[in-house]
Amino acid sequence: MREFLLMDGYWAYVWSSWALTLAIMVWLIMAARRHHRRALLEAAQETEAPLPARAAVKELS
Amino acid sequence: MWLWFHKLGSPPHFYRTAGRLIPWFAIPAALLLVAGTLGGLVIAPADYEQGDGFRIIYVHVPSAYLAMFGYVAMAIAAAVGLIWRMKLAFAFAAACAPVGAAFTFLCLATGSLWGKPMWGVWWDWDGRMTSMLVLLFLYLGVIALRGAFDDAAKGDRAAALLAIVGVVNIPIIKFSVDWWNTLHQPATLSKLSAPSMTMDMLGWLLVMIVGHMLFFAAVVTLRLRGEVLLRERGARWIRGVDGRA
Amino acid sequence: MLELRDIAVARSERVLFDGLSLGLGPGDLATVVGPNGAGKTSLLRVVAGLSRAHAGSLQWRGRPLEPGDPVYGRERLYLGHQPGLKADLSVSENLRFLLELQGAGFDPEALETCLAPLGLGGLAHRPVRALSAGQRRRVALARMRLCGSLLWLLDEPLTNLDVDGQALVARWLDEHLAGGGLAMVASHAPLGTRHPGRRLEVALGR
Amino acid sequence: MSGMLAAALALARRDLRAALRRWGELALPLCFFVIVLTLFPLGLAPERDTLAAVGPGVLWVAALLASLLALESLFRSDMDDGSMEQLVLSPQPLALMALVKALTHWLMSGLPLVLLTPLVAQAFYLPGNAIWVLALALFLATPTLSLIGAVAAALTASLRRGAGVLGILVLPLAVPLLVFGARATDLAIQGQSAAGPLYLLAALFALAVTLAPLAIAAALRISVD
């Protein structure tokens, strides 16, 4: 076990690259969820778009 | 077939389908990443030159792969969006950019962590690392350009055009950087490139790559749902969507 | 000649109005009216080809319009809020460029006769930066008069003009229409045209 | 066809005239170029060997930054005064107009830089023949840079705060120019033939001159919309 953790003396590099990968993956997931949640919130706050007006064409002469 | 395509193209339908797809990406991704980690760190034999240090390859190479894949996917989506005026394609391009940029950064960071013990320095002006750095700048340009527009639709189109310009330039940049690198550096540092991989090492790398790809797909799909919502603000169907992500 | 079918116009992804259909033939004038924000400028920009319609189609001479259509480019004149004049160049240099850009010839004598009624008689070689807002507007009117386009798309042509200038716009519009031209004009104020031909009013907003 | 050429010439004439009446703005990037070059010896050490070693790279980076400075104004005034709308609406092919604008811009910003370089290169102790290779390489690279830069300038033309973004967009795309240009200069300093990188620079120009106008035109349509 100890040998495994030491990684031939490269433990600092190997474990930190794994930790970094994990951290960025977790951050990506959280950011994506936050992004989605915020989009939902924004979409819900937005009052429904007013129906487009109709353009009336009138013959004057 | 066409009808199916059309149906998928409608935002509410796409939104629901994407939501159902996420677990199908996320669960295999988690399984493969755990398996690949175990395989790469425990089961695969140590490299006879680099010892256990070579194991960084299991996170470095997949992220390098995703960095490039992400940009190309973004550029293809951008082209589809510009040509067929598909809002969904723009949403996809917008969802890809930050995820691809994150993996480009990760590739640089793990490359640096690998470089320190092997080269003795944190950064080396090696051809592939330098190209990756330029790729990161290209990603940042696309993200910054999209963000600079007040009108989201205009930002989408501008960023899409930039992504296409970037993808045309990538081979040229890559070529020039490699050329520059071979001139200025004797090829003594090729250590990083290929620790002669045996099959039992390579297999786990494939597992990691597929795992990363699925992870990418899951995160991009999740972001894509958000982007679709942002582009459909004020549409009636959104009222029916519940708050679960 | 100009055909709008079921046009919907959007600004920042928000649909302002939809279902606008109208056809204009030689001698026809369409005025666009409506409150601020109703989409008058947006509509004219769509018809001009600067922006895309949110939905619907546009035809000129029976052919659907694509961005950069050269025939439409020559035959359509768009006068927006910004007249497209370079402040450092003189009136005649500016007009010459704009006319050559549109493929219309440049004739210095025609320019002189056109500038005179605009009150710009002696100013042809004055740089545009030295002109007032109303005078710049008049330079744009000179271009409208000289370019020989068939379709005039005018966005608030009366802005910054005095009474004389407004009367001149009306007179030139009348002459344009009488000569078989078409015009689509967005304006808050009545134009005061007298041409007896067909007149349409596009009312935007509720 | 002749109308197209007449319009292209009219555009070039107008841009040249308008720019020459504001020659102070034209001189600004050149001043910037010279000042940046002055800063390097001050920041390093005025030893001839050091300066000769970093000279080519410094000259190239300074030229790159100076032309970046000039890019900002490429489409700005046309956007502000409405002439961009008229350009987009004109019957002339927009890609041709874009090409004319980019090359006119090069005449006023890139070419003076090329002409200035043999002079300022003296301050970096470059050998005589290398100076001419440097000037030739810049002569081949700056039009490409103007074209690439015009794409980015067109994309950011409608942005109020576009200047910061412009740098991020242009500089990564300029990497090949920097690599080949600096390499050509290096070879010349070592007394070798610089033909290889010079050909590559010419090839990049050929590529840019065919593709960039299309991208600029597309970007301008987006910006005007």
C-alpha cells in the first residue's frame, strides 16, 4: 500500500494531476448545473413575451 | 426520418430528450473513469523508463484529445448554425466552448505536472504544449467574443464565424509551431511523447479516453439544456418545465 | 415589384409584429407609422436587406431576395438615421463615392443643379464636418435625388429639416412616384405628398 | 464588371483620402512601434551582442503589436457614420469591398512599418543583408496580418468595448507569421538562405487573400445586422 501511494517517488506529481482532473471535472459539473439552474430561473422570471402586434395595411387612396 | 429530425429540432422536445439522455452518458462515464483510474494506477505495469511517473498519461492524453475534439465539434456546430440558421447548433457550440477550454487547461496543467519530473522544468516550449497553449487562446477568444455582445443571437453568429476561422487556422498554427520547435530544440525531449506502451497499458488508456468522452457528452448536454432555455426565454413551453436539473 | 409575404420582424429575439404582407408597384407609396419601438426602423432595415426577417419572404421583381443581390443593390436606396458621410471629405467627394458605390454615374453638373435647391450651392467643396445636422441631412437627400434608384426606403427623412427642406422632400417624392418609382417611408410627421397614385399605410403596434 | 472596379477604386480613394486628412492617427502606430523598440534596450542591457540576439524577435513582436493598434480603427468610423450600411447594401460584392478596405489599410499602416524597419533595425545591430531580408519578410507578412486582423476587426466592429477582445482574437492567429518571419530573419543573420520561410510567408498571403475577404464580408454582415 505504501509503495502504491509513493508511486516510485513521483507521488506528488501523479496524485496532484489526478486531484486536479477530479477537481476540474467536479467544477465542470457544478458549473453546468448552475448554468442550467440559472437559465431556468431567468426563463421563469421572464414574463411571457407579449404577443407580437399585427401589422395592419390600409389603402389610403 | 425527416419528421424525427424536425421533432428533435423543436426546443421543448429537444430539451426533454436531452434531459433523458444525460444519465445514459453520465453513468457509463463514471463507471469507466473509476475503472480506468483503477486500471491505470494499480493494474497497469509501471513504465520501465519513467516508473510510475508515466501514469499521468491516463489523465493527460484524454484531456488533450478532448481539447481538440471539443474545438472541432464546436466549429462544425458553428458551421451548421451559420449555414442552416439552426439555433440549436449555436446552443451546442456555446455549450462546447467552456468545457473544451477547461480540458485544454487541464491538458496543459497535467502536462506541466508530468514535465517537472521528466524535464526538470514546469514548462517547456515543446511543440505540442505550445500548440495547446495557442488552442487555449483560441477558445478564450471565442468565449470572450460571444460574451461581448449584448444581443445573444448576434454573439452566437460572430463566435461561430470565429470558431470556423480558428479551425481553418489550427493546422497552419500546428505546422508552424512544430516547425519552429524542431529548429530550436534537439529531439532529446521526446521522452514525454511515447513511453513505449504495451497492450496492458494502452487498454486502460482507451478506457480513460472513452470515459472522458462520455463525461464531456454529459456535461455538454447539461449545458446545452441551459443554453436552449436561454435562447427560448419567454416562450410558453418553458412554463411547463419543472425546476429539477 | 416589391412583395412582402407574411413578414415577421424581431429585435433581440423578440418578435415585434408578424403577418405583414404587402405589394408595391410602380408609383406606389407606403408610409410606415406607429409608436416608438413598434419596429418601423427594424422593418425598413429588413426590407433594405440589412437585417433578416424573423419569418416570411421578400421578393423584388418576382425573385426572392438574397443578401448582396446586385440588382436590388442598384435599384434600392436606403436612407437610415446615419447618412453614411465621411466627416473629413467634402460634400462632392462624399456624394461621388456613394454614387459610384451604387453603380450610378457621377455628373458634376447634375450635382450643382441638385445642390442649389437644397441651399448647399456654394458648399460642394466644404468638408462635411463643417455642416450642421440639417445640412448633412440635405446632402443625403441630394444622394437620394441623384442615385436614380427605383425603390426609395426612407427612415424618418424629415428629421432635422426645416419647413423648406420638408417641402422639398415631398416634392421630390412626388416626382419620383410620378416617374414610376416606389417608396416606403417611415415618418412620424405627415409627408405632405400630393401624388395621386396608390398610397398604403402600414400601421405597426396595437 | 467595370462598375465593380470603379466602385473598388472609389472605395480605395475615399479611404486613402479620409485617412490622409487625419495623418496624425496614421502616425500613432508607428510612434508606438518605435517607442516599444526603445523600451527593449532600456529593459535589457545596451550590449550589442544581447541586442543583436533578441533583435529579430523584438522587431517582429513590436510590428505585430503596432499593427494591432492600427486595426482598431479599420471599421470603426464606417460603423459610426453609417457608411458600413451603405457598403453592405451596395450592389458590389462585399468580399471585394472588404479586400479593398483591408489592403488600403495595409498601405497606410503596414507599408510605413515595413519602410521604417530598415532604419530602426540599425539600433539592434542587424547585419546589412539581414535587414533587407527582414524588410522583405515584413513586406510579405504585414498584408496577411492586415487581412487576418480585418476578420477580427469586422467581428468586433459593432462592439463598444471591442479593443480588448480584438487582441485575443488576432494574436493567436498571427503565430505562424511570427514564426516564419522571425525564422527568415534568423537565417539571414546566420548568412544562410532565407528562401524557405519567405516562400511560406508568401503562401500564407495567398491563402489569406483568397479566404479572408469571405470571412470579413460574413463578419460585416453580422456586425451591421
